[in-house]
Amino acid sequence: MNGTERGEGVGRRGFLRGAALAGAGLATGGAAAPGTTTAAPAAVAPFHGAHQASVLAPPRRTCVFVSLDVTTENRAELTDLLRTLTDRARFLTSGGTPSPIGITGPPADSGILGEQLPSGQLAVTVGVGTALFDDRFGLAARRPRRLTTMPAFPDDDLQSDWCHGDLSLQLHADDPDTALHALRDIARHTRGGMQVRWRLDGFTSPPRPSGTPRNLMGFKDGTANPDTTSGREMDRLVWVGKGMGEPDWALGGSYQVVRLIRMLVEFWDRVSLGEQERMFGRARSSGAPLDGVSEHDTPNYADDPKGDVIPLDAHIRRANPRTAVTADQRLLRRAYNYDRGMDANGNLDMGLLFCCYQQDLARQFETVQHRLAGEPLTDYITPFGGGYFFALPGVRDATDWYGRALLG
Amino acid sequence: MQLAGLGRRPLRLWGALIALLALTTVGAVLLPRASHRSPATGDGLRHTTIEVSPSRCGHGWQSATAGLQVFDLRNTSDGPTEVYLEDPASQVVYGEVEGIGPGVTRPLTVRLGEGTYAFKCVPDDADAVTGPSVHVASGRRGPGAAPVTEHDLIPPAIDYQKWVAGGLSEVVRLTSRLQRAIDHGDLAGARWAWLPAHLEYERLGAAYDAFGDADAQINGTDAGLPGGVHDKGFAGFHRVEYGLWHGQSAVSLRGPVSALLKSVTGLRDSWAQTRMDPAQLGLRAHEILENTVQFELTGRTDYGSGSNLATARANLDGTREVLSRLRPLLTTRYAGLPGLDRELDRAQRTLDGFRHGDGWTRLDQLTRAQREQTDSVLGDLVERLASVATLCDPRRTA
């Protein structure tokens, strides 16, 4: 949304219904003041639509990922919570001037982005976990058919404090202050309705020197993603559609898998380059498959049946064997790097905030995950948390809200 | 509860600043109006420059349009002033800027809707002046409230002060009982007597400097003490608590409990001579539970008794006591009052669920769901109580 598209004065007001800070709401900036001719940049992801556009949007430079537990007492309050969450997300992504509330309360906004919130610089992704479909809100019968609790996979060391949750909320932006501002705003307006269960912040590195950004093992990560500009491909791999046995309300959503994966980077740095590359199946410098020249070359496994060039247990070969049979097992990777300080014995605590989207957890993520079990890379990583969520269908317009079809 | 710094009333440093600003003021007053330089904005909002002075208060607008906009309030007088944008008939205030220094221009962002408005200039050292009225024909305006004056707050403050006085006498009585148990070497009895005495004190809402230095002696923690819990300066309820729940002998606790009794007795006696600042009332309504969130729900103030949730419950009582005195002022001013009442009840139900006879669940025994419920309901309450503090901040209207 671009502020200059709006008329003089104020476009809309008073989105916030029934929240603690009554009166806070959105006011878009109106016509640009004389002398400010900078056009607003294209939005990170449009807020309104049949899908959450933030699912497909390329990862931004930073993100905040939080899992939340709902603390409301009943379904009506859960509805209020999701409406408030929608109002805040709409406001925070659209930008504008927070509505002043005079002497009736403290300032409506934290001010960390200044008095004017930028437009189109934040994207929000909201998901629901299987825990939300227990007996608290009478939603058991409406659970997305394929939504389960993330199991512990063979190489996992899951910590319960870092797993699962009723809701997932991911805030994507190019600047950390934008994402943190959004987190603070949303938390402030929803304190009585939900609490953060766990939180991990991520970042995307710039291309080094070009192509797909690198992970903290030094390898380009996400090269072989499906084409997000192809609606057909997305309908085949990412979005839940008709005829899949899913409840009507879930159409247009997507299954979100989050995996918090510690990388043992000191150990990794003590491994020879050749061994590192054979574990991934790609050259570290270019990102090319070991049988290719440049990053986006397609590996030719048929010509290498014994794995002489790309070992049979290399990560890219197990993850995506590139056969007709495995084509519908592909998923959309949306991973971020994370860094959270040091561990107890002085090693760096960093790794991958892995996130991916698919229309079927069993057919896609779990199949791939089982195929990856025992891959050589597992010695250098420790998955310690995460969860399965269902990214809700999009908020269609100014009157729609997250979960309307689920709760309405 | 923990003493954490000074109160947050804006400091009135203007006396010192006026002399400094006098030079620039002369220049500003003499400048022709056209040369006034508006601050660069670029915010896309409509801006109107308004004069602030005893003779020309609120000059600069004859008509207005509805919607979000900025008034650049330019103080052309030689003294600092407060400015309110009010409905002159009801005196409901829709926006304010405090302490605009002479020669200074400060923005006031408001949303105007259908109604009549006037600026009221309240110089620090002169009577208030209301400027011309301007009518807006349509639109929904931002929220407003009639200001609370210091005069409004005096009767509730006196009433609250009397209630605190009664509570302090009870603290002295219960602390004496605790001392007797320790003097008799009855450590089990002392552990049993410690909690009621401490909770009675916590019920008085000694948040953030309410009792001044006395609170540090009565209810301080070991924060900042070089020797930590073994520091000679560690005193009060938590010092005694540490000893009672860490196997210290009754003899070794005689000194600390005697000092505690002396402190609470001293506070009770001095309280009778103290006059509570009425401006504190609204702040207390908010900050008692801020203190709870910061020090009780984190377990920071637990020295072995595991009674943080009991303390939180006592703090909730203390908040209700303040609110009950402010209620007549809030009913017409705080649209969120019914919601606040509902959440107070919810917090009470939640905390009462952790009480088992005389005992309370320890904070670290809460399940994750219980912990989240507790944090959620008290977090929600402090958001709502913040509005009580801003609404009950005393404002001059004449």
C-alpha cells in the first residue's frame, strides 16, 4: 500500500475493535508533503489476498519467529484475539500515523520507528498449531486433516521449551527495528490473549558474492526451490486446494514446518573442504552441484548412478532426487540463519531457523526428512526445536480477518 | 516489593531553564510571524501553526477540517506553558503538550471530528486563557477526557492515606508477632508468622518509591549489595525470609527482625505526619502491578518462602484499594473501566487458584500453561492500568 495513493487527510480509522487501547488505529499518511518525492518502495508482500503473500515472498534480511500459546478462556475471546492480530498486522504492514489518544493513555506507539510507520516494509505470516484444535475452543472437528504434532526425528534432540505452540507468528523485514517494532506492538495489543512460548530471530545474509544467500556452514541454501512465480507449481506444491479432503476454511492455506537447527560450526570448520562438499553435494564457492559449473545447473543423477561425483547420501541428492516420482515431494524452503550467543562450554550457538511450506506434511516434508535420516550432515547439526503449523488462508480485504472462516 | 528508582513525575526544571532561554525568547517574540520557520515534517499530514501566549492563545486557525492533523504550537510568550485542545463547553481534552518553553514550537497530533474546539493556554505562572472556538462539522474524533485536577484528587488521597495508616498499624502488629516467635526460638512459628506480616505490607502497595527510603529498609533485596545476601546492609522482610528458609538460627535472626520492627514502626509513626502527594494516586494504581510483574512474576524477590504468587495477590488487593478511591473520577473518564474490572476479577480468580489453605503454589511449580495464564492476565492489567495513570495525572484547568 502506498501512502501517495490516498487522498488528503486520512484514509481510514479505528480498525481496532475491543482491544485494550481503544482508539488506536490506522491513519495513512495522505498526500506526500511538498519536497518529499521519494516513491514508496514496492511492498515486501501485499497484505490482502487469497493467500498470505508472505509465504512466497523472498526472505528478507531479518525475521522474528515466535510461537505463541493462546490464553483466552473461550472461543469468543479467541475471535477477538485474531481480529486484533489482523488489525495490528494490517496497520503495521500498511504504515501511516498511529492514531493519537490524547490524555486517555500513554502514546499509542512505541516510537522506535519515529512518528510515521513506513509502508510496505514488513510482512507477517500467521499459522495455527495442532494444539489450538484441542478441547478449549471446540475446534477439534475443524483441524486441518494433515496437521499433527511435530514428532522427534531420528537425529533430533528436541527441547520441549522450544517446540510446538498454538500459533506461529513470523515478522519479516529488512531492518531489525521494523520487525521488533511489530513484535512489540502486537504483544502490547494482545497480552491478555496470548503469550510467547518461544522466540528465535533470524537473518538472511547478502549474496556472497552472488546468487542464493549462504547458510552458516558457508554453503548456498535454497538454490533448488520451486518457482514461486508459477501459480500452477504453487497450487501443486504449496497451497491447500480443493479435492484434498481438507475443511473448506483451510483452502488457500499451507502447512508450515519450522525446525530450529543448531549447527556445530566449530566442528564443521575442522572438516576438509572436500568432505564438506561431498556432504552437501555442491561446491562451496559457486554453489554448483558437484557435476556442474554454476549454481543453477541441474545435477544429472542418472549419469552418476553409483554416486562417484555426487555421493548417494549427499544432502541435495537425498533431499531432492529429481525423479518423476519425487517431483511432488518438493517443498518451498524459507530458511533463515540464526545466532543466539554462546553455549555453556564456550561454543557459538548458531544455526538455521529452517522453515518450509507445503500442501501435505507427510507427502512432502516428512518423506524428505525420512530420506535424510542418517545423512552425513547430521553429525554437524542438532535439531532442538520447532513445530508444525498451518499458515492460515490470506486476509482477503479490509473486513476480513485471520481465521474468519475457521471461527466464523 | 522492590524499590526501583524515583517516581516519574516530570521534573519542573523550568526555573533554571527560563534564564537560559530568555535570550532566544527576545528574538523570537520580535520576529514577524511570516518568518516563523516550521519544523520540517514530511509526514504527509495537514499542519497548522497556532500561537501560544496569554494575549493570543490559540490564534492561527479560523476554520478546521476533520481528520488526523498536526498543530504546531508556537510559544510566543516569555514563559513556559501547557496547552490543551479542549471542547470549551465540556472541557473535555483531546490533546495536550506539556511545558512548551518560550520561543519553542512543538507539534500536537490529534484527530478532529464533529465538535467544537479551543486551545487553552496554561502558563506556569499565570491564569489559564482559552482561545477562540472553532467548529468542525463532521467526522469522528479521537478519544478525550475531562482533566483531573489536584483538587479532585485531594479527598481520595486523604482517604487512601488513612487506609494506609490503618494498614501500617497492622503491619507493626504482625511484625511484632514474628519477632516474638524468633525471640522464643520458634522457627516454625516464625516461618508461619512471616507471610501474613509481609503480605500486609505488600497490600499497601509500596511500589516505586511510595514509602521513600523506608521501603529499602523494610522490603529491599540484596541488589547492589557487595556481599549479596550475606551483606550487612541486607535488611527487612527479605533478610528475615532468607534466614528463616535457609537454616539460620533464631539467635542470628534476632537482630534483623528487631531492625525490621523498628523500621515498620518508624514508618507507621512518620506516616501520620506525612501528607501524601495527590498526584501519586494515579501512578500507584498503575505501578503497584508493574512492580509485581517485574519482581514477583520473575521470582526476583523470592528468598526462600516461595510466596511470590501470594505477594502478587496482595498487590492486586492494594491496586483495588487505590482504584476504589479513584473510581468516581474514572467512571466518566475511562471508557475501558468495565474491561478493567473484568480483568481484575480474572486476575483474582487466577491467583486465588494457587492458594491452598495457608499455603501457596511456588512460582517454579507452575505448569507452563499456569505460568502463561498468570503472565497474560497481569500483563493485560498493567496495559489497562497505564491509562488510569495518564488520566489521573493532575492538570491545571484555571
